[in-house]
Amino acid sequence: MQNATMAFLGTGNMCGSIIGGLIAEGYNPADITATRRSEERLQALKDELGIQTSTDNIAAVANHDVIILGVKPQMMKELCDQIKDQVQISKPLVISVAAGLTAETLERWLGGNVALVRTMPNTPSLVRCGAAGLYANAAVSQEQKAVAEKMLQAVGIALWVDEEAQIEAVTGVSGSGPAYFFLMMEAMQKAGEDVGLSPEVSRQLTLQTALGAARMASESDVDAAELRRRVTSPGGTTEQAIKTFNEGGIHDLFAKAVKASSDRGKELSKLLDQ
């Protein structure tokens, strides 16, 4: 499936960014079709990316090797009901980017015996700095796994998990994670203003520091704990700040937050399957 054709059913911002990433990586736009209800938005995608577009989901399933389910979770049952007969005929690889819907639920909605990959990308995929976890059911071949991985790598990194339950952990860490860092940036900017910086100076210092720290961590051959130790001189200013964070229970707070996000993902899975 090296030159697999792909149809994105329900092309919102996330799927649009994946399509853009694929094309930037050299994927042939003629091999990609996007569907959605808004013909105006489809025309904009066609003009911007040069891809094929359609409002006919069934025809898209019939004519493509890979189907990406990109509608909102609340709309997924309706979409699956619409395309399941054609899925059973064509037997494409199905990739879901919808949160909260298990592979078992989606496979059942599609009529059973479907090669299905469930993935959880995050919003930095919009700027090609995403982090995605992927899970494949038993029907997915190694060749199909490679196609799914390549698709997500077009907008960041893509990491496989062995058990589907781990997708909820992925949600807690990287799926919801951008919001944790945005919250930290928000708090740091306000703290900078409280000690006398102007809002704009505090904002720019906060964002550049976050960017620089992330780049250092991603390019370093040591872990984040060691990088933190290297910048924390005994008796210095950073040590006092770190001590304050630790006294506030920052590690326990993050553990509780990630677990809360993961647990909510499990709850939503049950609710959406009702």
C-alpha cells in the first residue's frame, strides 16, 4: 500500500492539517479525496491543496484504499451506518481520529471484520508538531500499519501502543497535554506581570522560554530531570522557584490531572457506545 489512495470523511481542521502535511511530504494530491457537507469548504480545500473533493461518502469508500473517519464522535454512528455496506464490500483500512470511540465499537458499527486503526493526534498537528498514539486491531497488516504511521508522521511523531486501553493514557498525556502547557504559559505570563513586566514583554519571554526548553529537551541526549538539575544551581534563584513548585505538590498535581483526563476518556467511550 505504498501508494495507497486516501479518503478523509469529514474534513475539519485536524484532517485538513494531515492532508497538508502529506502533500508537503510529497504525497500526490490526486490520490487524496476529502468529503464534508459544506461544498464551500470543500472548494476551499480543493483550491488550496489541489486534492479531490466529494459530498458522497459511499463513493469515497468504494474508490480508496484507506478511509479516515474524521467526523465528531457524536456524528460517527450516523456516518458508519451510511458507509458500512460499502466498507464490507471494499475492505479498506479504516483509521479513526475521533476521541472516545473504541476500535470494538467502530468495528461493530461498520459491520465487523474491519482492519481498523484508532489514533489520538493532538492540536499541534495543525503546525506539524503533533504527537499521536496509534492502536491497530488484529485485522491490520504490517503494510497497513506502515501506511497509518506514515500518515501521522506527516504532522509530527506517531507512536504505537500495544493495548487499546493505553490510548486513553495517550489522551491524558499528549491529547489533552497542549492545554496543560498553555495553562502554564498563562500562569507564567501573569506571574511575570505581577513582578513588574509589561504584558507583552512577559508574554514574549514566556513563549520563547517554553519553545527553547522544549527544543532543548527534544534534542538532548539526557532526560528532562537532568536538564532541570543542570539549570538549578545550589542556593540560586531557580532552586528557590523549584522548591516552591515541589512544596505545592506539582508532581502529584500532574499525576492527578493526567489520570482525570484518562479516566474521562474511558467514561466517554462508554457513553458514546450507548
